[in-house]
Amino acid sequence: DALETTVVELLAASDTARTVDLVRAGDESGLTPAPGVRPLVRGHHQLHALEFTGEQDAGREYQHRNDELMYVVSGACQVEAEGRAYRLESGDALFLSGGGRHRWRATGEDTRILVVAVGDHIHATSEPPSPGH
């Protein structure tokens, strides 16, 4: 937090970006930022995708510059976003606008969550492009 970056951003910056990259189940790329966290997009790209398995630390609050989507593949989790509490179960998805404060925790060891987000290094705007651009 003091460096205004994340472990995922630092690891991604050290890996070469690929135009097409296949990450297979069980692929241990060596870029796992923490136990139970698997990067699904390797390299420095506009999009980040992570798979979280098992119980995760609920104490940390997150706030990202850009939009994020959480999808519960299996199990369930509790999410607190902008002061409201949500219970997500298998098949549920939660969209978070950039800048929104949130924290979450898995409610069981069998939980798998997919998080897809626009990288914090991207300056996304809500303005549509002007005609001709």
C-alpha cells in the first residue's frame, strides 16, 4: 500500500506480456502472489484475472482505480462494499465500480472466486470517445 501498488502488479510487470496465453488448470507459473491465489492472466496487460481458492484474509480493505467483477465459481463468500454487506453464492457475480472500497472473505475451504479487473495502471474514463476517434 505504501508503494501504491500490489503484489500482483509487481509480479505482472516482471513477466513478459503475451498476445495469446493459455493458463491450464494446475499450472504453477511461479507467479503465485499468495497461497490460494492463482493469476489467470500473466504479464503486464490491461486486464487482470485471479482465481482465489479456500479461505482468504477478510481484514484487508481494497480500493482500486478501475472496475472489478467478482464471480463465485463454487462455495460462498461475504462481501462488504461501500458500507453494505452481501452474501454471494455459487453462480453469483458482484460488479464494483472503480474507486469503491470493499473487503471480502470466503465462508468455506471449498470456495473458488474469480476476480477480473481493469489494471490499476490503466486510466479508464467514463466518457465515450469523441466521434472520429
